Amino acid sequence: MRDAYHEELDAISDNLVEMARFVGSAMGRATTAILDADLKLAESVIEGDDKVDQMHRDLENSAIALLARQQPVATDLRIVVTSLRMSADLERSGDLAQHVAKVARLRFPDSAVPRDIQATILEMGQLAQRLMAKAAEVIITKDVELALQLEQDDDAMDSLHRNLFRHLMDDRWKHGIETAVDVTLLGRYYERFADHAVSVARRVVYLVTGEHADEFEPEPPPEP
């Protein structure tokens, strides 16, 4: 019976990893769609969000059923409760990838992103994918040190976001208000996506240590 119980716990973790990888891929494809004005790709991302929503519902149902049947305590209870919260973060990440794709669809056949800031948007999209891939790795490995690194990695996204706004506020901006609104929204979507990846990692810190990430103090390295 206990073996089946722990298999269910492992399945919840596996499902979180699958969600993280799926939404990371969705954001990568949405980025390609927005830069290339690829309507077919944008539509596939938009439609794919239904799968993320279903994965979220399935994980939620599994976790609640496990709570009801097994009444876990201590670390096992933390796993279940924290997994529910991580699943919510990942579901919202999927929504953000969908939002990027919807901007691509809205402006088709044109690209919503002016050529002079496409490199910044590309970098934001690639960084978003890397952050979510690292979040998936943290879920698998339960590596607290790696989890804490994500907050530092997120600083790069914040820097790109600020750079985007410098373009928008520059007197030489010549792309109009509509495009400025699109770019402002896109910047926010990428920033929030990165925040959710960090949130997932922070929740793993709590899962492993029982302490919140901003309260956790790593042990100092041993003296030589």
C-alpha cells in the first residue's frame, strides 16, 4: 500500500516536470510566432493551452484525492500542498505563452515586433525557456542551490525588460502607439513567465527545507 502511495507522489512530481517542459516549449514557439508572423504556429500555441489547463486539473484532482485517502503529514504533506501551488504557477505560465501567441495572431500578417527590437524579444524568449527548463530540473533533482540560482538568473530578464522600456521611451521611437502597446504587453508577459519559473524553484526550496526561500540560509562551505 505504501509503495502505491509513494508512486502516486512520484507521479505528481513527474506531471509537474511535464507541465514545466510543455509551457517552456510553448513560450519558445510563441516567440518564434511573434517574430516570424507565423499564424499556424501561433494557433498551435493558443490551442495547446487547453492541454496545460487539463494537466493542471488532473494534477489538482490527484493531489486532492491523495490528501483525502492518505492524509499525509510532515514532508509528504509539504510535497502535495507545494505541488498544487507549483501547478498553478505553471498553468499561469501557459496562459502567458498563449498571450504572446495571441498578439502574433492579432497582428498577422505583420510582425508585432519592430525589427530594431526583435533581438531583445528573441533574447527574452530564449531566457524564459532556459529559466523554465532549469525549474523543471529543480523539480527533478530537488537541488536547493540550483533553485536559489534562478533568482539570480531572473535578474537578466529584468534587465532585458528595462532595456525594452528604454526603446519605448526613446524620442526616436517611430512605430506608433499600437506597436508600443504590443511591445509593452509582450515585455510584461515574458517578465511574468520568468517570475513563475522562479516561484516554482522557490517552492522547491520550501518543499526540501521547510523554510521559505527568502528565509533559508545555506550552510557555509566547510573550512579547508
